[in-house]
Amino acid sequence: MINKTYLIQLDCLIRNQKPMEGAIELMDALNENGFSYVIISEYSGRTRTQLVDLFERCGFHYIKAGDFYVSAMAAVDYLLTKFPKWKKAAYIGGKGIQAALEQGGFAIDNKEPDVVFAGMDRNLSYKDYSDTLQFLLNGAVLISTDSRRTQTIDGVEMIGNGAIVRMLEYASEKRSVDFARGSDILLRMALRYLNIKAEDALAIGDDFKKDIVPAIQRGMETVLVTHGEGIMDLGMSDTLHPTYIVEDLSGLVR
């Protein structure tokens, strides 16, 4: 195994609430051999405790709440560092955003928030989005925690949070601050969370543009998981390519 601290995209481990090929084998090996790691995700629908329950149902062992670092946590950590006077937040999205905000000491304020976190919530109405717009027009900063343009639900491609964020940007004429999958700032804050340097990290992902390219640019070694798919059209070059390529995660255990 590669002697680094592992930064693993959640989609490499679980998809559609099922473990990916080699995922349980890798995580068991990391834990049994004492390797440090963190599981990174832009999904805000679940708290870290709920993510632990999901992983346990999928057959993973050892996973703890502290092993997850999600985009909402990265945004909170960044704001606490750069804008410590901002203490009021509104949000659209799941319980994971609320938990990250409360853990960071933010007050949930639906009148005059300093920031508005945007995550996926399929139960919101036109009025909910219009209320969010008013916060932005009144000066709140829009925080994007999930960049998925679309998402697949029960085999059907549906609107994702990235599309909702673009709608809010267009309506408010303001750009969001992006902490979602593929953003450099998510990786920076994950390294800070682990208290390590980029050269000590191994970034593992299955999306070349979102997972591998930002990690290379940050100075990390990288692993692209192909899941048996081709790599010819991904845009790799002599200077921009993963350190390792594996078909599934069991390739990192050997």
C-alpha cells in the first residue's frame, strides 16, 4: 500500500447505497494497517452520524464520524478563518449543512443572514427559492456546497443543486463561493482538517476533472479509479495525468 494520508471521494466507496468494487477491502486494509484517511463529500443531505450508519449498512467496518469531511464543513471552517465576524447563516439543503453550521457556532437566521448555504433539497418550493433570493439581494453571500448539475434518482436524471445555485446566481447577479466537489478550496480545507501538507496526501477519485485535476494542481499524488471504463477521452496529457490508475479500489491493497 502507498504510504500517504488518503483523501477519498465518497462516490468511490458507495454509490446508490451500495459499496463499490474493492471499497470495503480498501477501507478494511487502511484501518487494520493504521493508515490515516478522510472521506470527502459534497452531499449535505446527511449528518456525519447518518453517513456512519449508511456505511455500516453497506458492510463497512471501523468508520467513524470524524472520518468524514464534507463540503459544508469546509465552508464553515473557511468562514471562521477568513470572516470570523460573520455569525448568522441561512440555508437550503439537508441536515448535514445545519449540523456543520451549528458545530461552527453559527446562528440560524432567516431574517438577516450574513451567508446563505445552498445544498440539495427536493422538497423546496418556489417561495423558498424566492426567500433565499431576498437574502442575497439584501447582501448575504451565497455558499455552494454541491455542484451537481443533475443527479440520478431511481434511474432518472433530475435537476441537481448546481443548477439551483446557477439560478440563484442569475437572479441575484452575484457569484457563489464554491466549496463543492472539484473546488480547490475543498481540498485546501481538507488538508487543514488533517493537518498535513499536500505532498503527504494521496487523493483518490473517479472523476478526472473534478477529483484528479484539482488535486494535481494542489501538489498531491493521485489515484484515478476507472470502474472499468476507458480513459482516452478524459483530457489527460504528459503534464496532467494521475499518478496511478486502477480499475477498482482493490488495486490499492495489493
